[in-house]
Amino acid sequence: MAFTMHSHSGQFCPGHAKDQLEEIVQRGLALGFSTMALTEHMPRTSIDDLYPEEVPYPPSPLFSYG
């Protein structure tokens, strides 16, 4: 029984994933997964919640700093 309990898509986690959500689901089905947990991220509004590669430079007024 193949399964995964941690998967991201570039659609919702562009900092460290690349494929679209539909592609992730289709690939899991093609691999015969019977269970998949899609652990996408919630929108983050604090700079402290971003991965280093997601930190905007120059700083953006859309995020609170600290």
C-alpha cells in the first residue's frame, strides 16, 4: 500500500515546490497511492514565517517585520 503524508505543490508553496496541485494528485494516482495528505501552507503575513528564499528584497510593505 503506497501512501504519502507530506506533499506540497508549487501552486501554494512556490518557495520550495514546483508542480501544480493537480499534477501532484495525478502523479500520486499513477503511482498507486491509496492515501495522500496534501500539506499546503497557509498564507503568511509576517517576515518571520517565510523561508529564506521567500524573503522579499528589498523589503515589502505587505509583510510585518517583527
